[in-house]
Amino acid sequence: MNCLLDSHVLLWWLGMDSDKLSDSVRDAIARADQVCISVASVWELEIKRSLGKLDLPVAEWEGVAASGLTFIEIALDDAVAAAALPPIHRDPFDRMLVAQARNRGLTLVTRDARLLEYGVPGLKA
């Protein structure tokens, strides 16, 4: 399995509120062939950090990449696909994750059940 972590799952995976990540989901992520993070998630989390709403468990994202996680860029087809999604979910960051998971054949790991209503392969965290 190749997976894409939603922002909150990424935080849990990196150790912030890690007790919220079940053992079965943690094992599935650990066994994944590739674990991806969207730069949209980095953007979202850095906005929250800059507003003082979040104390991130990482100081520099390069260290996260060095740990074996793969960052995926936002491509033109991702932007078009995210904009074309039906309005099940209005958050643009989450819509981007759905589009990227679909476009790349990734399993989206999220606690947000509404995202899985898009029919994207998912793992409920």
C-alpha cells in the first residue's frame, strides 16, 4: 500500500497526540511501501503555526523528508481535480488531498469520514 497522510494523521505519526493513532493504523502506515505527505498539508500546518494555533512537533520539514516520508507537490491536474470535486467537503486543503490520492492511486489515511465519501481508497484513522 502507498498512502497519503491527512494533516492530523501526520501530526499523530510525528508524535503529537500520538495516542490518537490506533495500533492497527500505526502498523498499516509502518508497513506501507510509501508514505506520502502533500505540500498542501505543510502549507495548512504552517498557516496554523504562524497564527499561533499550533505548536508543530517539527522545526524543519527537511528532517521529515529525511525520515523516509515522501512529499508530493501540487500539480496542475491536482488543482483542476480538486476544484471539480462535488461540495461534500469545503476545506480546500482536504479537497486537494482527495484529488492527489485519486491522481496518484494513494490510500488516504484520515479520521475525517466525509473525505472518504468521495470514494477515494481510504484508511479510517
